[in-house]
Amino acid sequence: MVTLVSVIDALGQKAALVEKPSPKSIDVGRVVNESANKFMSDQHSVGLSVGIIKDGRSWTYNFGEVEKGTKRPPGPHTIYELASITKTFTGVLLAQAVIEGKVKLDDDVRRYLDGSYPNLEFEGKPIKLFHLINHTSRLPFVMPDRPELFRNPDPYKLPQILTEIESNYTRENFYEDLHKVKLDKAPGSEFKYSNSAAQLLGYILERIYGMPYEQLVLKKIAKPLGMTETKITLTAAEKKRLAKGHYDNGSIALYGTLQTQAAGALRSSVSDMLKYMKYHLNESDEVIGLSHRTTWGDINYYASGLNWQMNKTSAGHRRIWQSGGSFGFSSYCVIFPELRLGIVLLSNESDQNSQGRLSAMADEILMGIGEHNRPASESKS
């Protein structure tokens, strides 16, 4: 389904890091403030919320403004668009369905579709469920498949064009276009970022459980974890806490129509996302263990799980991350299970470099905290 969500978030997915020896005790606040001030010094930056969880302790920090020129700072309960970080929730839902015995990861997707789709295979190799969430399905980036829209686009007109297309694009239209897809390679053979694949998985999960995607997230993830600010549909009070997204020229961005659902429609706060990071740091949980399992690639260099993208640091620790970008929002979350460390970065501005800058910021925080450091005593947020 066409949307600007992940027009940006498909960029800058792979990060590199060289870690340095550091003291055994560090000031988390100092490390975060130094890296955040560098991020905020960029002329495009507007607001930023940072969440850190380390060894079971958590901290939140906030910088800038919820809307440019208002001098109103964000807080731990300011709500941001998550964009493609939503896909990690979709991956968790798929893992839960597997653990519950409702599906198998390697099921042919056509088992859950009405009608005939002989086109959803290449030389006898079908698209399987896990291909939809590890970006190897070979389905188009978005549907309807309009690649010409993304060739040298006007960054300020494109959101309006995509919003208009999306507002008139139904689920029936999606399935009609799915019939027209022609795979160019065998599913599972090569990484190709796809929002339409994640959206299809969302539709399949809705069919399996008999409820809308948002209700699935609330029932099976958000409510059990106490994530009261993670949802698609906001109340009137929550809308007042929704940060204003900004384009790189400082103007207010359009809010997406949120038809993307499983591919990028969730909104959340840094407070809630710390709870989500804590959940993902517990790999003894069957669901989490499965969602982090490599389903494509080589973890030593670059791999993907159930949407999570993964590699190893120079010290050999797993880095498991996902970024997101939408109309005026950029986000990044990463966990290092062996270090019991999670970092969440939410901002209300998007440009070609914002996600890369968030990734660099996360790397700086990791280098500052280090593998052998212990956070100095300070108040929890």
C-alpha cells in the first residue's frame, strides 16, 4: 500500500561501530546529553526523546520542542509515530502465532489467501510467511506499485500525492494488485525491503485471529506489557500529546492516513518503548527468542529475523535494531542482549540523514556506556 512511511525508513539500515575501552563506571546522563546535543545541533532537528535500559534500570531524556517555535519540550509520555518499528510488533505477533500452533513460519502464504495466486512463487519456490517479515518476499516496496513516484520526488509534494492515493486504496485493491505481482527472484534469496509484504502479513494475522491488527497489538502485546500509549487510534487527550512532525525545511508535516497498519501505523512514547525494549531483552521468552532468530543472512555481517535487522559489534555482541521514518518523524531502537542494553530514540523531524544520525547517536551511546561499564548512581526516570 502506498505511503511515505518507510520511504525514508528503508534507508540507512546497516550500522557499523568500533568500540573503545572505557571506565568501569559511567554517568549515563552525561553520555546521553553529549550525543543528544550533537544530534540537536543539526539545523533540521526539532525534538528528541531518548530511552535507555541497562541491567534492568531505565532512564529517559528529552530535548528540543514538540513543535518548532513553541518552546514546549517533549516528555516521557509525548507520542511519536513509530513508522517501520511497527513491523517488529508484527513480527512478534507472527512469533506468537507460531508458538500457539496456529501457523508455521514456512507455511506457503497462499494457504491464508482466498483465490488462486500462481504468481506468488518463482520457479516452484513459494513465498512463505517468514519471507513477508524478513524482507525477502520479492514483493514490491509498496502497493500499488508506482516506482516512478520515488524517482527524484519533490519531498514536499510527495506526501500529498501518497496520502491521496492511500486514502482511496482499499484492501480489495491491495489483493487485486497482489494478483498482478511478478516475482523476479526466488523468495528468500535476496533482501528487498517491502512494506507491502508486512501489510500482507498483517492481513493474514487478522484472518488467523479474527480481529483487526490494532486490536491484536493491544491484546497480545501492549496491554500485557502495560504499554498504554502504544496504539494506532488516539483519544482526544492523547492527540494533544502527539508531537508535530516536521519536514527538513521546518514546516509541519502531514500526518499519515495510517492505512499502513502492520507496516508502519503504530504510535508510541519513549516510556512505553522502554517497556517494549525490556520485553525484547528477555530472550528466554519463546516468542522473543523466535523473533530474534536469524531467518536470512549471516549474523556476523548482516542478517534479519522477524523484521529485526541484526549484526555483531566488533566485540562480537549482537546488535538487533530497526529504524522508522514517516511524515516528519524518525525513530530508531536497538538492543544488545548480551550487554542487557536497549536504546530508544524518537524524533519529530525527517530528512534524508535523520535516521542515519539517530543510528550514529545510538552507536555513540553504546561506546560511552561500553561493555564493561556500570551506570553510576543516579535517579531512575
